[in-house]
Amino acid sequence: MTDVTQFDRIIDRYERLEESLLAILQDFQREFHYVPEEGIRRLSEVMEVPESKIYAMGTFYKALSLTPRGRHTIKVCTGTACHLKGAPQILETLERELEVKRNGTTTDGEFTLECVNCVGACAMAPLTLIDEEYHGQTRSSKIMDIVKKQAGS
């Protein structure tokens, strides 16, 4: 359970307007690596907005997660070009080496592994994003070196 003062510190950065809700939720996401239920309750209370409205935003926007995510996010593009050039093998390697399923988070909370349909960088296929940094022409034999290097920085 997170201390309510942590939520208040974030909420207090913004005006008490409904238009601030998404920005506050994004800050919760950055701070906690997800949007905690306690944060939604506190935000509802402080902003006098129904929890259901905040939950609707939390489930609508892909950038927000209502379940804990890893400190680092690994996204593997599975669009056609990336698929044809080895994305399935990259995913298999990551799942095996990190001991995590697709769209899941490692038990130590270090990594979340996601599949994304297309990032619009087909010339760089296969493409892997680690913490929003693009790694093009990724090979399954090199992916763990890239992950370790990126996570260590």
C-alpha cells in the first residue's frame, strides 16, 4: 500500500480541473510503473470525480496500466516486416531468458515484455524498443546483450 502523501504530492502539481486527470494518471504511471487503485481512489476524492471515470481513462489509454509493470519495458514489434525478419524468435528468446510470458512482467518487477503490432519503422525490422529506445535489425542471438546493456544504464 502506498502512502497517500505520495499521491497528493503528484496531484498538487496540477490545478483541480478534470482536464488535469490524464496528466496526473501519467505521472502516477511514471512514478509507480502503473496506476495504483489507491491512487485512483485518492484522485477521485481530491478532484471530486467518480472513480468510474478515472478507471475508464486508465483502461482506455494504452500508456496507462492498472497492473504493476516492470522498471524496464521491452516492446517487440510483430508487424509483418518484423515478423518475417525474426520477431517470433526474439520473443521466444526473451520469454525463455527472462522467464516471462508475452505481455507479462518478470517476478522481480524488472521487465515487462510487450508485443506491439507496428511502430512504423519497417526499414529497421525486426525492431525492439527498450524503454522507448529503438534497436533495429535486432537478432535473437544478441537481444539479451542489448537488454542487459540498456537495463544497466
